[in-house]
Amino acid sequence: MVQWYNGIAQLTIPTPFVVGDVHVYVIKEEKLTLVDTGPKTKEAWLSLEGQLKELGIAPEDIKQIVLTHHHPDHAGLIDRFDQAVVLGAAETNRFLVREDAFMEMHDTFYETSFKEIGVPEAYFVLIEKMREPLQALGQRGLDKTVAPHDFVPGAREWKVIETPGHAQGHISLFRERDGLLIGGDMLLAKVSSNPLIEPPFSPQEERPIPQLQYNESLKKLLDLPISSVLPGHGPVVENAHTLIHQRLKKQHERACYVKQLLIEKEATAFELCVALFPSVYRKQLGLTLSETMAQIDYLLSIGEIEQVDLIGDAVVYRALANTKE
Ligand SMILES: [Zn+2]
């Protein structure tokens, strides 16, 4: 169903993923622009095509697509728009193109990470499975990259805001004149965005720390006079700044709980993950490990815990005495 927000059309597309429907947006400026596409499924395509038709738009009328990030619920249908120029952040391209060298690094990276996290060998088969969401993407890469503070070519009211954390190449689009932000998965009303562990840009680099990036991105949004956020999922966010403060506070509280667990007993990230998500960690290992590492990374960054030891390749963490008391 098409909804309008200050001249921007919001289209809602079904996905086969747990997250449910995804929103994509049509901007009618100098160039007819689609922000995100929905997943690569027949249902999604029929739904997108139908809603574009309601707007009097044929798929071939779309001149450009801006991707907020590379995840399959957002970027799956780019193949359907041959004539459109695909734009996104440079970091997004490697996931879209999936060159052999990148996929090799991808697997090696998760193998090393699993070992450091202390994941039992029996779960290593899941690394292969991590490729699956990437296979649900299209077969083409970006045609053009956009950099922070750029205005979207052909939709020049919209400024690119770099908002990494949920995905490395995550961007949002901001329109100064009315404070509208097209936010991708940066800020969702009903759920907190998961800061996902992703490989570094090159094998020599350290892995990015998504929770810290995400918090920085949230703080960046506090500096913008946002009226509403048009999100990738769920209802429009009307009170962005209040929600951002809540999200930051909640995340700090979650981290404090993890520190409590470490005060009781030193542990590996995997042991913490099992303690935090006893009923879902098996089914959703990637997500729950990312969520656990997020709290560990945050606690390390504020000096509340430290790495003590290795058991095999697995890192063991310990809570530090609270110096402020
Ligand atoms: Zn999403």
C-alpha cells in the first residue's frame, strides 16, 4: 500500500525474513529515484510493480536506485531495473559484487571470529550458511558511489548521511527543508537495530566495531533537526531524538547486565551469548553473537571489562572493579 509523507511515496513490500515487511521510497525530483528495492522474491517484485503502477510509474521509468545498505531485504531487486543507475556507499559494493577474493576473506574472517568467540566446532557449518543471505542479492554492483555530505545526484534536496553500524556501508538521506530522514535500518520505532559483525575492508585491517559505530551514528542524528524518520521497517518515527536517547540508554543497561554476568564469572563471548539468549542462540546464532559482541566491545571501550586469557583460541573476558566508587 502506498502512503505519502511530504511528497515522498512509501511503498510496503513483503519479505520472507523474520523482520517482516520492508519499506521502499519513491522520490520524484529531477530523476525518478527509488530508495531500496525489497527482497529478491516473486511476491516482492509483484508487490513493488503493482504499487509503482498505482503511482503511474512503470519499472523502466525509475532512473536511479539509492541503497541505504546491502542487506537482501533492501537490495534484492536491483537486477530488475536494468536502465537505472544504482548508487550507494562504497562499502556496500563488495557485498553486491561478491568477488571470489572477498568471499574467501568473508569465510576466513568468520572462522577466525568464531574461534575467538569460543563457538564450538559443531556450529562452524553455519559459516557456509552465512553466505545464503548474500546469495539472495542481485547480480550487479553499484554504478556510482555516494560519499558523506554529497547531495544525491538527480534528487538534490537529499543529503547523504553516513550512518554505519547495522551495516558497514549504511547511509541515510536527509532533507534539510523539512527535516525528513529516510533512515534505512538506522532507527526503527519498534526494535533496536542489530549492530552486525562484518569483515573489515581489507584482510590487514582490524574488524570494524559496529556497536561503537552505531552509537556514533545515533549521536550524529542528534545533531540534525529531524522531523520524522521514514524507516526501512515499521511505523514512521516522529520523535527521533527522544527515541535515540532511549536506545542509547537501553544499550548501556544491556551492557551493564553483561558486566554483571562477568562479575559472577569470567566467560567467553559464546558462553555469554548462551546465558543471554538461552532459547534462541541455536536458531539465530549470527544475530545473537553480534548482539553479545556488541556489548563486549562497548564494555571494553569504556574500560569496564578486559580480556584475560585464551582457552585455545577463545578470548576470555573479566569484569574490572568499578573505579568510580
Ligand atoms: Zn532491513
